[in-house]
Amino acid sequence: MTKALQMKLACDDTGILSAMQEPPAGYKGLSGFHKYWGKKPTEAWRFLIANLTERNDIVLDPFLGSGLIARECIDLQRRFVGFDINPISIELTKFYLGLPNYKDLRNAIEKIEKNLKSIINKMYLLPNGSIATHFLWERDQITKIWTKNGRNRVEVSLNWDEIERFQNIPQYKPKSLRDLHLFDNSRINAKESFSLADLFTPRALYAIDLLKEEIEQFDGSTKRALLLVLTSSVGQMSNMVFAISKRGKTKGKEIDRIEVGSWVIGYWRPEQHFEINAWNCFENKARKLLKAVKESGEQKQIYISDTITDLLRGNGRTYISLGDSEFLLKYIPSNTIKVILTDPPHGDRIPYLELSEIWNSILATDSNYADELVISNAKERKKDINNYNKKLNLILAECFRVLVDNGLIAVMFNARSNDHWNSLNELNKIYKFDYIGCYPMEYSACSVVQDNRKGGLKTDFVLLYGKNISESSKRDITNTFKNIQGWSTKYPRGA
Ligand SMILES: C[S@@+](CC[C@H](N)C(=O)[O-])C[C@H]1O[C@@H](n2cnc3c(N)ncnc32)[C@H](O)[C@@H]1O
């Protein structure tokens, strides 16, 4: 454990970790390297792990998401079991558990650069010999082309024929990605008919295909890291990067400036959008990851057990599996887990698999839409609140079964309407979970996704329950948590 972390974990007189009273630091370095929807701050996990578990305890999270919780558990010498239905989530978790060796990653990036940079850049080669960094599109017309002179952006003027050459390129069908599978969902601007060709230019698709094929030649943690570099950079390679118009003054003159936005969430294709040089997008992310891996220092590879039985027998420190938790939890024997820390999909804000479709198409893995726990506006999916509540109940019933007596479950949750709180509200009634209390969670609202509170209360809550919990354990936990600002033994309410 680093010194800084030890200091953050130092308890004050009342046993409360001071870290919880401070705003989270945000997602930097490794934790900020890849986008994931609904990421929770690592401080929040660290706090729960440190307060509710002891060294070598097994922590279970049936809704892994970004996988940051797994890394926190391992750093604090706990064992960990995690599931998620989203393939990208499992790749991210395995990445955090087995970071690539810095030199191997650097050599791999250099090799990719040697083999592909000039091939990809040829597609952006301008008549003056420079390489285009950005095309600004208005519908299907290129209206501006930028290149770079040193660090400065330079606009290049081309005649109509020259522009045509960049604008009208034949379609390209990628060989190494699987086709998109989306649904009509106006909330995220998705259409069932969308193919990769609707979201990327043929130029970008060709570059992505080349990069994917090149990455396939590596193996182990280097290959996984490179694939994640690719998935993390494709948003910026797409036709979904909006343009920001700004009015400003230069040397007293009024000027209109256009800045490059970013791909944020969903499948909105702005009429005015940027196409960014695909090599630059990949290289930027690769350099950022390389820096983060270097800063994280020498890392031990964490042995991931082949089966849950292996882990329970003491072989390995983690077990990670892709799939539906309702099904996977059945492999865990009853009364074996001391603590579950989890953050299920809440309310109707984030259709995880639909939003991750481009990433999963690059990984060439199928999306198991049928078993996802979610409320989706895509009517075809028939994922409404009733079947959400039913499924969450079944999963929580399994959680109850696998917990030992006096075992604890901390659930992060946020929903605006009381209907959405129902599954949790029912917990004490149906499964005899004892409700201990809840507290609001400091949130690093660094992204539009996190900040988009339509369908959510302002803050997330952490709700604590126990299984057949003794009065003395309940008292101990209450004494630890009651000094957190906002701690309450009442239930949070929807609006
Ligand atoms: C709120 S997110 C978790 C975010 C995570 N705590 C983090 O900090 O990144 C909920 C997760 O549940 C997953 N999920 C949805 N249905 C599932 C199911 N049936 N089984 C397992 N995971 C599921 C989603 O893919 C998503 O990653």
C-alpha cells in the first residue's frame, strides 16, 4: 500500500475515515484511462473495504462495471469475486488486476507505430505533403481541413477536386470487428439499422481494422491493454465528435473559432462534426496509458482462479466471470461470503450494453441483451420497471443466500422515483435482510454521464444491510458509520 493511501485510511478518533468527508480526487491515470458508464469513485470502495472487511476476506461484487473495485480489494489485501454481463467490463477488470509490463507495452506500441502509422497517415496525406489532423464535416461535406505546424493548428485550403478525394471514399467492411446490434432507442439516439458505416467514415473503419489485426499478434496483458487503448480511442475516431463554435477576439478583431468537442455518450451524430485522424487518436491514448502504467510502478500479476471453488479453497486471490449474475451466483455455495459491495444498474438512466456496443463490436464479443438487468427505452427489448424489479429481487435473493450470518451487503443506489427504490425497499420484508442505514455518497461528477441527473436523485446513496445480524454487530457498524455526514437509519426516498 502506498504511504498516501495509508494516510487516507487512517481512522480518526470516532473510527470514521476522513477520506469520506473529502470530495473524491476524480478519475486520473489508470482509473481515468477508459470511459465506463456510472463509474464510482475509488475512494468510496476503499472506505467500505477498509471498514467492513479484514485482510484475506472475500469481497463479492455481482455488478463489476469498470472493475476499479477489484483493484482496490487487491491493493488492500482482500480476495475478490466479480461478475458482469458486459464483456468490456470483464476486460477492464482483468486489465486492472494484471497490468502490462511497462517495457513490453512500450515496445508493442513502438512496433505498431512502425508497422501502421505511415499506412494510416497515407489516408490523411494532403497535396502539400502534410498530414490532416481533422476534417470538419457539415452533413456529408467536408468544410474545413486542419493540419499541424509544430504545435499549431493550420487550416488548409483545397480545391473542390482535392476535397472530393477525401470526401467520397468507397465503403469499407471491417474484417475483424463484429457487426453492430442496436435497437431503436431515442434516449441514446440509437437506431436498429445502424451499422459501423453509419458511425465511422470508411477511412476510420479501415484504420480500426488494421489496428485490431495488428494487436491480435500480441498476447496476455499487453494484448488486453492494447485492445483497451483501441476501444478507449474509437469514440474520438467516430462521426460523433461535435464541434464547438466560439466567438472571441484576436488583436482586437472579432473572430469565430471552432473547437473540437468529444464523443460523450450514445449515438448522436451531429450534423457538424469532426473526423479526427485515427492514428492520432490511438497514439494519444496509448501514450496516456503508457505514462499511467509507468507511474503505477512495478505491479505483481494477480492470479485469477479458474473456478469459484478454486478460490474458495484458497487457490488464487480473485475469480472474475462474464455473465448474468442471477445465473453465476448459483455457483457460489450458501453461507460463504462475508461481504458484498455492489452497485447495480439503477433507475432508467444507463443502458450499459447498448452504450458499450461499439466497444464490444471491437472485442468481437456478443452482447447478452436478454439477461441484462436494466430499464431501457428500446421498446423491442421489453425491459421495463416490472421486470427490472423482478430480476433485481432474484439477484438479491441469491446474494442473501451466499452471505454468512452476520454478513453484510452495501448497495450503492440512486433513483428518482419510489418505484425504482422498490426492490431495495422490499429487501427487509422478503429476505429478512436487516436494514442498518444509509449515507449519501460524494460523487466525482466529472462527466456528462455522471452529471445527467434526469431519472436520478442528486446524490447516490450507500445502503447497508446485514443477514441475520446480531444486535452487537449492528451497534458496532452504526457506531462506525453514524458520524458520516448524512448518515440515517431511515430509507432514502424518491422525488
Ligand atoms: C452501475 S454499473 C456498475 C458500475 C461500477 N460500480 C463502477 O464503478 O464502474 C452496473 C453494472 O451492472 C452490469 N449488469 C447489468 N445486468 C447484469 C446482469 N444481469 N449480471 C451481471 N451484471 C449486470 C452492467 O453491465 C454494469 O456494468
